Amino acid sequence: MDHELDRGRGNAPHGSRIDTYVDRYAARAAGMVASEVRALFAVATRPEVVSLAGGMPYVSALPLEQVGDLVAELVARRGTVALQYGSGQGDPELREQICAVMRLEGIEASADDVVVTVGSQQAIDLITRIFIDPGDVILVEGPSYVGALSTFAAYQARVVHVAMDDHGLIPEALAQTIYALQAAGSRIKFLYTVPTHQNPTGVTLDEGRRIQVLEICRRAGVLVVEDNPYGLLGFDREPMRALRADDPEGVVYVGSFSKTLAPGFRVGWALAPHAIREKLILAMESAVLSHSTFSQLAVAQYLATQPWQEQLKAFRELYRERRDAMLDALEVYMPPGCTWTRPGGGFFVWLTLPEGLHSKAMLPRAIAQRVAFVPGTGFYADGGGAQHVRLSFCYPEPDRIREGVRRLAAVIEQELRMRDTFGTGSTPGRTGVDTPSPDLA
């Protein structure tokens, strides 16, 4: 009798399902799935595997002894403050320093409009939380950052990709997409863009298009969310002028110290117009009360006492060397039919495979050949991107990058032989191996 009642309520007896709570979750939980990169991490970190997958900063290049000393000094001198609760908006001194950092990209801002967050990922989450009702539209580049796509899915947004090319988001495609959606009665809440050294493509939106994108969104009444973790990591020129610098009221700027200092501190921020800032603070407080005062003060101490701009220069030189190693290896080893982007900064190269090859289906065979990458499917909300691969050059040494590209090229050549022999290359389901579902920053 009791079991009959349980079945009537949709509650199966304990142990009869993998997840006995499956009928009780909120509808939005259906959008919460493992990201393409995170599930790959356990495989990609094996020492015998050359990982061209994860976007992990090379923190060994930091002056770790000095960082350790400043942390010890922080505890000794300000431990009672650093280990206590803090403001939901963030430490005032750090917010002033964040404004100095953003000034390098042409942004003039008040610390009052900065909200410190747990990395930039939380900033994206909070922005989505305060703007999105189920079914609302978010415009994103095609492809786009997988962490943002996961957040948008969790809040049941309708993600619409806008075409981009080697010069970034295409303004004409953006205008046409906005017009079609608004004509159909869809509610577009914002455009999410990574305009500088984009994740995953490495492409940068050029200066002329930046003005066009802002004007298109301004006319259409569409907010812009500018995610810019790589803006200070350009190899060949001074930092690009941020979108926020030219439209303070129409752009929410999202930044992070994860790529320019270290991700372990988990310190990011959002710079927002006044009204949005107030909502972000309330959302922040309801989520975590306040995030780590210790991390905030450690970052503030680093910025106040260390030559951080010189450290940025060291990072840029290191990543440029690794970018060059990857581009050179791609030229040497990749078979005909492969093309790739040539990033001017950041962490990533976007590889396009020859026709008929499927990057996600190819991944198990690449792992067997001891090389890891991220399939392009993780960067599209609609399941596209099968012909693409994200390659990361930020973490491996140059010689390991070259070896990883050589191994990957051998896998692609094998796939091409299979395609030419059987009339098809990698296709989903053709292998009996479960594909790890990849994705790191």
C-alpha cells in the first residue's frame, strides 16, 4: 500500500533509480549539465597526455615567494579583518584598484559602481539571475564561452547565436538577428560578448565593429554584457579600448584576476550602471552574504606592493612564445583541409577540421593517442560546432605543445583515411567509447 502511494506521487522506492529525486527538482535544474571541459579534466591531467584542452593560467610564472610573503604579512598585520565577514559589494580599496586596472582599457569609472564577485563566473551568474525569466533571449557569439552557456541554460534562457568571423562579431548579422527576434515578439535581455581574444576562438572584435555593435544595441534597447578576462593579455599591441569605455550606461563590464594573477584567489568583478549595480549587490548578498575578504585583501595587497604591470608583461611574453609554438606546429603538421585562427592574445586557437570529421566523436581516439582537446560542440547552445576544436596554448611548455599538435595531426590524418575509405569520417555513435564531455575556463 505504501509503495502504491509512493508510485502515485511519482516517488519510486529508494534504490530503484540512479537519482531518486529526479521528479522533485525544479524545471531549471534540467539545464544544469556537466560542461564540455570539466569532464575532460581527469583524463587531460594524466602525465602521459599532452593537454591542449584546459585554459589554465601558468601560475608558476608568478613570483610565488613574494606572494607567499604578502599573504603571511596580511595575516600577521590584518588577520582579524581578513578572516572576518566583509561587504557584499566588496572591499573599497580593491574596488579603487580595479578602476585603475580598467583604466588601461580606456574605462573611467567610480569604485561605487564596482561589485566584487567570486571570479567573473559569478558575475555572469548574477547578471543572468537579475535579468532572465524562462524563455527570454540572450544573444551570444557563435561560438561562445561554455561557462556562460551553462549559466544561461540553468536560468532557462533561450540562447541565440550571432555569426562571427576573423574580425569578431558581424554587425550586420547582429542587426538582422535583433530585428527578426523583435519582430517575432521575443524579449532580448542582453548581448553577451567576449570581444577581445575571445574564448574559444582567440578572435578580437576590431575597432570599427565595436562602435557599430554598440550603436546597433543602443538603437534596439539591448544591454551589452562585455566579458573581458583576456583584455590585458595581448601580444602585439596596447590593450584594446573596452566597449564599456564608449557606452557607460549601455554596457555591464565583467572582469577577473583569474587570468592576470591567479584563479585560486577567485576574485572578479562587474562594473555596472547604478541601478543594475544595486540589484547585483542584493543578488550577491542573497547568494553568499559576502565572498572571501581574505582573497580580496590579498589581491589588493598584491596590486599595492608588487610590480603587477611588469608581471603582466612577463605573462604576455610567455603566452606569446607558446602561441607561436602552436601556430608553427599547426603549419608543419596539420593535413590539408584544416584551418585555424591566429590570435593576437589570450589562450586559444580555434581549429576547423576537414569536411566529414566530427570533433567530439574523434576525441576518444585522440585520448588513446595521448593528446586532449575540447570539441567545438561545447561552445554552441544548439549542438553546432562539430567541425571545430578548441586548442589551448597557455599551460604546456612549447615543446609539449609541438608534440601535442603532432599527435593531434596524426589522429586527424587517420580520420581522413577512414573518411576516404568508408565515405564518412568521425560521426557520433560510431565509436563504442563514451566520449568524455570536456570544458575548462
